[in-house]
Amino acid sequence: MKLDQLSNNITKRVKRVDTNELLPEISHQLEAIGFIPGEQVTVMRRNFIGGDPLMVRIGLSTFALRKVEAALIEVEDLSDHG
């Protein structure tokens, strides 16, 4: 499942960040701000119109991500190993 598909207030764990071939710097920026495998992540809120951007909590930080950015982040259940 990708982060942009996650319902609000559900906590998952980052599995990996996909590489965007058109804009590879986005993947690196996401990793630099904390979207790394094993980190817990929660979608806190979405904009009412179109759901973009998403307010996302990663660790102790909160960020606004565009849906295209959130779609690069693969998440898994906290109980999953791997």
C-alpha cells in the first residue's frame, strides 16, 4: 500500500521509498526528511478539496506532502516484518 492510499489516523511503517525516474530528487528529499524504512507514519489530515496536500506525521515531525510525493512511499502494517 502507498501512503497516499492510507486512511487518516492509521499508523503504518515505511517499507520503502520508490525512485521517481522523472524527478529522482523527490525520493532523496523524502528520505532526507525522515521517510526511511522502519519509521512509523500517519496521515493526520487531507485538504477537503481533492485531498491534496496531506498532513503526515513521521516520527515526531509533521509535513505537508503532495499526493504525488505520498504515492512514492510504500507502507506496511506495524506487525509486518521484512
